[in-house]
Amino acid sequence: MARAINTIARAPGFEGAWMTVVQLRSARNESGRHDELFEIIRNRSFRRGHFKLASGIESDLYFNMKATIMDPRGGYLVALEVLDFAHKCGAEFVGGLALGAVPTLGAVAAISFAEDRPLRTFFVRQEAKAHGTGERIEGLSLGESFEGKTVVVVDDVATKGGSIMQAIEAARELGATIGTALVIVDREKGAEDYLLSKNVKLFSLFQEHQFV
């Protein structure tokens, strides 16, 4: 089971970045935004039925997270959660794989500037584009790299962890230090163990069982 971010934990690769219940929950308790986000996800994104997931497995439960992160209030709340988490980790960049992470990453960048705590973001294409610069990672300027930078990778939903790992491997190739990943919902289908085997701790805002 992925660590919900109300768990006391130290993320590998983030020296001095201790994340505690008090640190991560204080802002939420003041605004109630975490509970509000849960309700938005439950009402807009959570579905029951019979579904085949991107990982190939079949499930009676489904999270269409685009309906939450493309919603004005839902997208704003998700971005705030990601921004708070990244800063507590000491991250210098936040990124993820297209398409799941892209809407949130744009919101994170904009809100981080508006709140005077700027955080750079990037996304990783499934494949390098066949035109223009031919780059697979978008968001870096000419000559810029992740060398020596602390990076957090995010995604909307984790099942087995493959999409998250694709983004991690691409960023690591450019020198990124990555020991932590964050998802909105962990489906609790093996992503945590898989990522841990790759020296990455998985954290989640919510876990599937909370919606059942």
C-alpha cells in the first residue's frame, strides 16, 4: 500500500526532508481542502462498472481523473497538494508522463509563481517527437538539464507503476535525483512494491479503498 501523505516518512534522496502528519496536514485542516478534493474525485471521477485499465488488468472500479483535474476547483486543489508536497521534499522540479500528469503540471507551475514559491515543471512524452527538436522531455530550456537536481515525479493514478517509472527513467537519464513519486490515487495494485524495487517511494493523496 502506497504511503498516504499523512504518514511519517523520509523520502530517499531528499536530505533533511522530513514529512510528518503535522507538517502535511496542518494546511489541509485549516482549509478543509483535502476533504473537499476527496468529494470532488468521488463525484466527478470515481466509477463502478467493468473496465480494462491501461496496465492491462481488469477492474470493477475506475478513476477518470481528467474530470477532476480539468475542473477549475478540482484542478486547483490538486495543484496545491502537489506544490505543498514538492516543497516539503525540497524538490527543484516536478514532472510526469504525458498525458496523465500534464494538466496538473501546468497548474502547479502557474500557482507556484502566483504564490511566490516558484517550482519548475516538465513532462515526458511516450516517445520522442518526430519533428522539431525531437525531444522526449518538454519544459527544459536550451542547455538546461536535471544534473544534480532533486525531482519529484507525479501522476494521476497508479496501478502497477509502469507509467511513473517511464518518467523517472527519462529524467534520470538527464541526471535527475529521484527518490519520491506522488499520485492522486493509488489503486493498490502493486505500484508501491514495484517502485520501491527501483529505489522510489510512492506517496498518494488518496487510496482506492477509501472510495469503496
